[in-house]
Amino acid sequence: MQAVRLGVIGAAGSMAGNHHTYFDKVDGLDYVASCDVSPEVVEPIAEKFGTKAWTDGEAMIRSGEIDAVFIACPHYDHPRFCRAAFEAGVHVLCEKPVAVTALEAEQTDTAYMLALKANPGLLYAGMFNQRTNPAWVEIKRLCTDGSLGELMRISWTITNWYRTQAYYDSGGWRATWAGEGGGVLLNQCPHNLDLLCWFVGTPSRVTATTALGKYHDIEVEDDVTAILEFDNGATGTFVTSTGQTPGINRLEIAGTNGTIISDGHRGEGLSFFRTATSVPEFTKTSPERFAGVPFADLTIKPAPAAGTEHERVTRNFVDTIRQGGTQDDLVAPGTEGIHGLELGNAMLMSGLQKKPVDIPTDRQAYADLLDELKAKSTFKKKVVTDGKPVDMSGSFA
């Protein structure tokens, strides 16, 4: 099978720098083209990896010199480059988030489906790398194979996304409405929002409190507390922040057959308190006033996986191309990126407007709200440092 010729857009950025570390470990990947905003920033990257340097991403996509493009530039440009690739018949692996608004993600998905009719083998993947984490894979199984039963409640506190002011100062676009389109919900938490929807489905209503610049000199949200409601009556909470440390990463999912607990401070092991009988059935039929449902305390140790999470997503993408696979063979189809994104949009909209928001959202209304925030913004960063690639291995919660 021929190698996949890959081009990277945003090649001089920190995220691409993380991906560069494993490209040579992915069989069948031929990194041939690097693109960024100017010759000064992209040429050293191209020289280092032996690629061709580009400063025009769409021209690189249309050149015929690449089979696939890895989009790792700032968020607002993700949809534009995705659509250009679809039109050119070039496979896409897009960093999270797939867009800034669910409206843009919907438009990108529509463009992909139209392109797929003309090119049935075209692939669109998202870099939702945490879907390859063995612990999360095990939770997905328990949620979908009937082990957990019907969802009753989900609670996720994910506050180990701590960031310093220096992080936000590392680029003029970071943590601004015009440059990034949001804060913790759009930059750090797309992984967790994606996983939540992957595990139990998308909530039908959100009521959230969002704080803008609570812990940092930024204009976007860095602290969020949300209440979730699901169509079946289940409820949940989602709490996140980039201003608290030491943070925690604790997930609890309660179903009619028991409760799953994952606590990031206690390794990758999962606790599954599996009840001997259905909780609602026991509640209705037990003659005891203070009885507890008998349960087994199961500790699940997922098997380790080879390579980093990002590497596994990229390898799956490359392998699927080379083997003539379809979207169904991808770990994270790009068309599924809209779900977590819309949940994050709903949280931010609810917090800003101080009222519940139903999902699916009014996608145009959210896009209009974001445009209004950008138009009215008077925020100016006091300090902007360079955004040279750094070791990001410690930043993935």
C-alpha cells in the first residue's frame, strides 16, 4: 500500500509541534508539506523535517502534492480548510474543535456529505485523542453494552486544566472572542464534552453559570458550572476551570444497574459498583424500609495501549486511508465533533444569557451572539509573548 502524503497547516504552532514528535512512528505516513503564516516561521520547520514549505494552506491543499491534510491552526480557520480539502478530494484530520460554532460545524458536515457523494472514499476525522484512552474506551463499553443500564445521573468535575497567565499571553489570539471564540469550553474541554456525549448521548437542556476572566486577565470564560438534563429524565453536572490547582478529574456515571467512577488522582483504574438487580425495580419491590441494593465492587484495570493518544488517532486515520476504509472505521469521525461543540456552545449561551438553553440549540442565534461579543469587545492584551512550540505533554488532562 502506498504511503499517505500528509501536509500540516499550522505547522509552526505548539499543537503541531506535539504531533511532529511521533510522525516517524506511524507506518505509512509520509510528512511532505508544512504550512504556516510566513516563511520566517514555516521554513525552519520544513528544513527540520525535510518537507516543502507553504504559506498558503488552500494552495497546498489544491497542489496535488498531498493526500491528506492535518489542520492544526487557530480554531476559526478549521472549517475553511476542511471545506477546501473536501472540494479537492483531500482527506482531513482536524484538531479540536472542528469549528467555533455548531452552525459552522453543521455547514462543514453538509459540505463533507456532498463531497462524499463525488468521492466515496473521502475521510474526515477529528483529533479527539482521548477516545483512545483505555479507561475511556472501557467506560464507553459499559455505557453501551447494557452493563450500566439506563442513565440516571452523570457528574464530571474536570478542574485539572489549570493554565497560568503566561499561557494566555503566549499568543494574541488566545482567550479572545475574535481570536479563539471562547475559553475553557472551546480550548481545553472539547475532549471532555466529546467524551460525555460519546458515553451517554447529548443532553437536551443546559443551565450554566460561566465566569469571564475570573482567574486570568482574559475576556472569555475560565470557570463553568453547568446542570444537564436528558430526555429520559436523567440529570447531570459539569464543572470545569483553568484557574484552580491542584485540580481534579472525577467522573461519576450512575445507571439503573450501578455506578461507574473514574478518578484521575488514582490512576487509570475504574470502579464499577454493579448492582445485583435493577435499582428502580428494587426500589419498587423491596419490603425493607432501609434496605440497600446488593452490589459487587468491581475494579477494572484497562489494558495499556501502544503509543500516545494522539499517535493512535493519527495511526487509525492513516491506516483507514491505506486500507480503503470508511468513516465507520475511524476512532473519531469529524462529523461527530458537532455534538460536544454544541454542548459547549449551549453552556456558554446559557451562562451569558442567564437562562436555560435547549439542545439542539438555535445555532444561528449562538453565532449571532458570538458576533456581537466580537463586535463589542474592547479587550486588549497587555502582554503577548511568542508562541514558539513547547513541550505540551504535561498539559493533557
